[in-house]
Amino acid sequence: MLNHRPFMTLAFGLALSAMSSTIGLAQGPPKADPKSAEAKKPETEPKKPSETDLKREYDLVYTKAGTTELKLDLVRPAGDGEPLATVIVIHGGGWQGGNKESNRRFLDMLALRGFVAVSPQYRLVPKATFPAQVHDVKASVRWLKANAAKYRIAPDRIGAMGFSAGGHLALMLGVTDGKDGLEGDLPPLGQNSKIQAVVNYFGPTDLDADDLPAVSKPLVDAFLGGPVKDKKKEASQASPLDLISENDAVILTFQGTKDPLVPHTQATKLADAMTAKNVRGRVSLYVGDGHGWEGIEATIIEAADFLEQNLSKKQEGGRRRRKP
């Protein structure tokens, strides 16, 4: 799918420190029309919650790594009812910056669509290197499943969405399972960390790619704990491209073709690997645009549609036919 929208170049990590460390948040919200998405919804669908119907719970401790408590923010439709699909939103920042609080407006947007929406904190470079960040987000999935009844979570309908480095971590949730050796030993244990859908906003997929820009290589080296040339095994173990296999989560990727930090070949090579392994999904290429953009809320609506379709209860029991 080829698109063209005005993009703004934002930082993949701290390499562009003069810009906002929060991907896609440097500009105020555009005047997107939510009615355009709602108009397509059948009248028989349940009424979506309003702003006053949301229950917000911030800074919930979900695990402890050594002496460090890791927390998450959770927003959901208020009240009791049937279990809901859940979306984990992972912040960017080159694995060494950013924070969970930057996702709070996205949590509200998703909760208004009827999801339980969660933004987890994870350990940052240089204090922690790979695979710590993967261990952390996997622990957040296990915590959600262990507390499913308390927070109205359907444990078999969980997706992840992430921006840049957060997109990479969302992909890692979607393409790994117990056999990949990346579960870690952070509590709670006893649950699996499998998820069913991923929305990847311009996250890297191949950490040992020849065309990775020079500005991004120090970020990757720091994440892996040393130069890629000395960390070939770790680079492969941390690359979604090398890990994708049949029965992985369905994946939607948004990527600009002039991204100065994550080349669009990272997205197209992932699409090739998905094709080879029969993994469903799609890539939306924004021709001539960069890393992050104005009007991200419009794509959040598209992402929510994708997640809604693929985390629906109707998804159970067979492969859904792609809409035209």
C-alpha cells in the first residue's frame, strides 16, 4: 500500500536530541474527524465509551527487575462486563530514552474504541542492554494475563503497538515464543507471553542490515551491549526478521520511504519474510516521507481498525478473509 502524507522527521532515539524524544508527539493533535471511522461501523455494534466512561489507573507495578520496580499505565472502559481485547502501547526513544507517560493520549484513544490499553515502562540503555527490554515487555504481557479478571482482559486477544524502538519491541512480542529463549525470569511466571496482533510504527527489523544508516548504528551497538561486528548472535536474536515463523501474530507496519534512521527496506524485507512464512498482515509505505509524522492520530484510527478486526472474538476458529 503506497501513501503520501506530510511527514515530520522525528528522532528514532537520542541521536537527534534537539527534537522531541517522544516519537510523533512534537506537534499538537490535528483536527482529525473521528466520525469518518465511526460512520463505517454497523449500527448493531455496542456503543463505544465516552471520555467520562474511562477508568485510568497509572503507575501499577507489574514486575521487579532486581531492586527496580517497573510500572505501567492502564486505561479501560469503566464498569463491569465481558472481557475486552487489550493493546500494549510501547514508547520509542532508541531503547535509551522516552517514557510510558508519552503514550497516555493514545491509551485514551484506544480505550474509547473499547480496548483495554496499557503503556509499560521498560529498562533503558545503558543501565540495561538486550535482552532486558524484551524480558520487561514480556513480563508485562504475563502480568496482564495473570490479572485478566481484575481488569476485564481477554487473555487470548492481546495486541501490541509501538513507535520506532517501541515498534521493534512490539514486533519482538509478536514473533517470539518460549522456544526463542527470550522469556526471561521476571515475575509473574506461569503465563505465556504470546500475543495475537502487532502494529509497528517504523521500528527496525534487522539490526545487522548493511544499509542501516550511520546515525542509527551507535544506537544499535548500545542496545546490544557492543559493536554489531562483535555481537552477531545477539543481533540475530534481537532481529524480528530472523525470528519470524508460521503462526506468529498478524502484523501491520507503517514506514516512510525516506526515513533517515530506519530504511524502508527494513519493512519490505519483513514483508518478504512474512510472505515466506505465511504470516498475515500488510505494510503501508509513505512515499518520500520520514521517521514520524504530523497527524499521527489519523493512523491510530487505522491501527485501531486493524487491531479491532484481528483481536475480535470472530477471529477465533479460523483465518479471516482480508477485506478489499
